[in-house]
Amino acid sequence: MHEMGIALQIVEVTQSSIPPEMKGSRVEKINLKIGKLAAVVPENLNLCMEVAAKDTPLKGAEIHIDEIPVIAKCRACGHQWEVEEAVYICPECKSVELDIISGNELNVVSIDIAE
């Protein structure tokens, strides 16, 4: 389960993002952008966050995940589309020469801190 490694990284990034004057304040919510290609199972991430955030200001914080779709762009014809299945062929010209535009993201976008 790679979600534990991700949870540990989220805890590290979030803690380092708390302004010095707010150290010790409780984090209420963590907003994430996670691409489908990151293969993160939200339920597993939530369970791992419970363990990783124990004894930190993040304990009990709500995790909000904005899932980012896989968007590909064909190098041959320039067509751009959302990839629904694990088939990476341009639906317009059938080329396999593609660039992945989005879907690999794994970012902490913002945190809400209790006052």
C-alpha cells in the first residue's frame, strides 16, 4: 500500500507549511489534488493519514481530494482528450505518440488551520 508513504509526505509538507506564528494550531482540513495515474485509493489514504497524523497538529483533519482526470494530447494530430480506459491511442488518428497533460498530480493545494 503506497498510500502510507504518500500520507507521511502529506504530513511533512503540511507541517512545514504552517506559518511560524501558528505552530501548534490544529489543522482542520487538507486540500489535495491527486491525478488518477497516481493510483491513490482515497479510503486507504484516509486510513494511512489517521496513523501518520497521530500526535501531530493534523490529527483528525479532514482530507479533501480533488481527483484530476488523465488528459492526453496526440503528437501527430494535436487532438486532446480525457483518457477513460488504459488505452493510450488517439481516438482521432490512432497514433500512439502521446503526451500526458494531466493525471500524474499529487499536490497539497491548501490547508485550513483552526484559529
